[in-house]
Amino acid sequence: MELQSILTQALERRQQLRGKAATGPEATDAWRVVDGETDGLPGLTIDDFAGHWVVSTRERPWPQGLESAALRWAGSVWWRRLERGDKAAADWVAGAQPDPGAALTMREHGLRYEIDPAAGYSPGLFLDQRDNRRRVRERLQPGRRMLNLYAYTCGFSVAAAAAGAVTSSVDLSGHSLAWGKRNFELNGFDPAAHHFVRGDAFEWLSQFARKGRRFDLAVADPPTFSRGGRRKVWRVEHDLPELVAATAAVLNPGAWLMVSSNCRRLEPTGFFNLVEDGLATAGRSVSLREAPSMPDDFRGSDYLNCLWVRLV
């Protein structure tokens, strides 16, 4: 089947989903357009960030003619080659090339986020967490406190701020936190009314515990593997229970905790066991558990493990 037909069919499969959120308070203009083999293009995904298409390939060449086919719908086309490493930046391929320094934006559930297709391993927001950002917004009330660990560009924090919560965003990267502040400003939220904390998650969790700081909702979405911080080397399969225990220790009774991981080596049962081990270490009981599936435009494998728990 020719590429034009494959892309047309992939968009048609998502037409109802995209159409419902095109306008109004839930306005969203960033989606997964193609999700690998399930859409007829094995080893290839396409994410649409407000008309800027980021094509990711793994162990396959660039499909001949894809740029011209994509430009029927996209304003620009970018290519991210995962065989270079998961943190490889995307290269511009075709279409309008943004002016240097010009900020591009997208919308999700009525909120605006700055994006940059050439900025490393993500343009600024992980689309597979879209529904979880909505859940954060739904589960907080004005004046509540939210903790966002490994915050990146603070997407979860922006969703929490939209609910009127006071947020604390923790990340090792000052660049990412500065990006997060711009996301707050895009939505009319004053960054000075929130906390942006540069440093190691474990060190800050220890400080929060000593100072008696408590939160009503926490998000822990750590990397699969990293170097730096107090631990020097982080491996989610080994270190997740300790992170869950330390996070649970700073949560109020009745608080929500969301833990997620995109480690493809972790089966759901193994992931759930790691989270439960951490909760047991912290001595925290759970009244509710939810394991949501990925957004409907992600039609391939459910690689994102996620567990929401409400603490007693």
C-alpha cells in the first residue's frame, strides 16, 4: 500500500478522537498519527505536535516519499533516528523551518505548552501521558499541594496548577525547569507562586520528610536508566521501590500517587510488584488502585506501565 493511503487510513482511525477535541475547553492539537505496525509502518511512529510531525524510526531507513506524503497534512516534518540513542534530537526534513528562537506551541485539554522538535529526545511533552495529565487536574482542588518528580518541562505541574493546586517540580536539569516556567506563563500562571527545585529527587524527598512538608498528590515518572544525582546510577528495575517508599512518606492521608515507567523490559506484573514493595516499605495502605491504559491514539503495544493509588 502506498504511503499516502497508509497515512490517510491512520488519520481516519483517529478522526473521531481528534474531532471531539479540536475546539472548546478540551482543545487538543497534538496526537500520535502512526503507531508502528498496527498502522502499517513497522518500526516507525509519527507524532503530530500542532502541525509539526516528528517521525521516529528504529532499525529502518526513512521511507521513500514520506516527506511529500506527510506535507499534505503537516506544516513541517522532522526525523528522529532512535538507533542513535533514545535521546537523539530530531532533524528537520521538509516543510516550514521555524525561525531560530521562535517558540512553537501546542494545546492539550485547553492548556498550552511550548514545543521544540529539535530539542533532544522529546519536543517538550510526552503524548503518551496525556490522559494522566487530565487525571492530575481532575484529582486536585484549589489550595492542594502537588509534587512532580523528574518533572522535565513540568507538564503534570501545569495540569495541577490549572486545578488551583500549588506545585513543586523537581528535576536535575535547570534548562528543563526554565522551560517549565515558560509553560506556566503560557497559561497565565505565575511561576513565583509555585516551586521549581533543581536537584536529585531522593535528596529532596529526604529534605521534605525532615521538614515535614506533605503533599496531596505526587507524580513519579522516572527514567529507565540515568547517571547523576545522589545515586550516581539509577535503574528503574532495581531502584523503583525505594523511590516509591520515599515518595509515599511525604504524602498526606488520602493523597494520590501516580507511578509510571516506559521501561519495555518491565512486564506489568513486575512493575506493579515494585510499586507494592515500595508502599509496603513505607508502611502505607491503599484504598484505591487504578492501572489505566494508554491513550486511544497509541494503538500499538501498551509499553507504558502506570499505577494510580490512593493512600489511606
